[in-house]
Amino acid sequence: MNPISLVVGIALLGAGIVDILWTTLWVDGGSGPFSGRLTTGVWIGLRKVTRDHNRALSLAGPITLTLTLAMWIVFIWVGWTFIFSSVPTAVVNTRTGGSADWWGRFYYVAYTMFTDGNGDYTPLYGGDIWEIASAFTTASGMAFVTLGVSYVLTVLGAVSDKRSFAATVTGLGDRSEAFVRAGWNGENFHGLERTIETLGSDLSKLAEQHKSYPILHYYHSEKGERASAVAVPILDESLLLFRYAVPDEHSPDPAVVETARSSARSYLETLDESFIEPEPAVPRSPNLDRLREDGIPTVSDQEFAEALAEVTDRRRRLLGVVKADAWEWPPVEE
């Protein structure tokens, strides 16, 4: 027996299984130790190579997801190969009766994992331990490949939800002032509360999806109007205007506004646990004159500035979200 091959094989197999279960089943665990480093490395590398070209960055999600699946398969495949290589007679060639070489064992593990049914190689006749190991090889292949495919389908569904949310927000306005003006009917914001409530609920769901599937961070949209990293700041800044810039008697229901702001806070906290860092700079402030042009009542500029000072950290974190996804802060209206 070669104990080094056995130890290496068990280590690789264990690493692959832990990373798969960590990433796909542990909701609060984020990405596994290996898949997390892989996805972050691909994203950083693409940003450097492409210089933040949006079309190129839109490939980051598919690439990282494909590489993650491939990495899991390689861990299990190579791990079992080393295990079967620890004993020279563990796998034999059915045509010659001789021991399989390293590539023969690699091939044997492949068709055992994927239940190909090929009979060119077989575990040593009468070697019960290797027959059992072959059964576990098939079981691990079927279980974890299936689990990986299910993970892919779930992630793709979450990507659709993410882009749908962004399109809804930016459809109302590509900046916070435009969002607020879109809801003003000349007298009040009647009818906008239901939209805010729905968007808050969608954002809360998005926060949970990002927590469960951190790979969503790397699904960069080619167009800004479908990018959640742009939509969330627009929505949160709009809620900030309702909370601090528009007098209570003219603003939407404060409870609805605060609930939606709480969803945005959860989203930020989720990203803080991943890779988002607050920006040192403070993003530019909304321009109240844009609201006044439509006859929307507002507080004084000084009072609004004092309120903004209290949420500086939150706004710096929002700017961090925008920058981390290679976008610019939503502009004010010219």
C-alpha cells in the first residue's frame, strides 16, 4: 500500500465534499473555502484584464459557476483516483488481468462516477473493500453532481429575480430624484406605497439569495438598468428622500418607507459579510431643486444636509456596492 496516495486521495475527496456541502446546503455559510477563493479570484482577474468592460464582466458569472462545478468534479474524481492508486492491485484490466496503470484508474473512476457501464476495468475480484469503494464512488458521483446541477438551476433563477428587481426600480427612475418625481401625482404620492412595499419585499428576498448564493455577487449585468448594484442605491436614496426631505404629511406611509429601508439595510449587511467595503468618499447628495421643480414640498437644504450627515456611513456602504460591481454612482439629473 502507498499511504501517501491514500492520504492525498482522502484529503482531496474530503475537501471537495466539504466545499460542495458548505456552498450548496449551508445557507448562512456563504461560499465554501475553495469555491469562494476561486470566484473572487476570477472576478478580480477579469476586472484587471478587461479594465471593467461591462460586456466582458457579464461573463464573470457564467465563468465562475462553470469553474466551480468543474472544480468540484475534479476534487472528487482525482481524490478517488488517488485512493484507488494506493494499492497496486485495487483495479485490474479485465482483458489482460494485470493491474491498471494510473491512467487506467483515472478512467475507471470516471465511468464509475458517471455510471458509464464500461467494463474495461474492474475492482480486484474478491477484494471486498474495493468493491465497496467503487459503490461509494458511484454514489458520490451521482449525489454531488446532481447537487451541483440543482445549485446551478437555483442560482440562475436568483439571477433572473435580481435583474427583474433592478429593471423595476430603474424603470421608475435612473436616479433617486427621478424615482420620487415619478410617484408624485401633483398632490401626493398616492399609489406609490404599494410599489415601495413590493420593492422592499423583493429586496429582502434578494438579500437572502445573496447570503445563500454568494456567487450572485459576480453576475454582472451588461446594462446598468438591469444591475442591482445600481438599483439598490437608487431605491435607498429615494427612500431617504421620502424619510428626510419630504415633510411627513406629504410623504408615503412612514411605516412602509422604514420597512423598505430595513430591507436595504439587510442587503448591505449581507454584502458586508462577503467582499464589499465602504468607500472612503461620500457619494454626491440628491438635489432637492429637482423635486421642487415638480412642486413637491421639501424641507430646507440645511435641514436635509444635517439629516444626510447622520447616514454618511450607510451611503458610503452603498457607494461601495456600486464600485465593487464596476459601476458609477447613479447621477443626478442635469
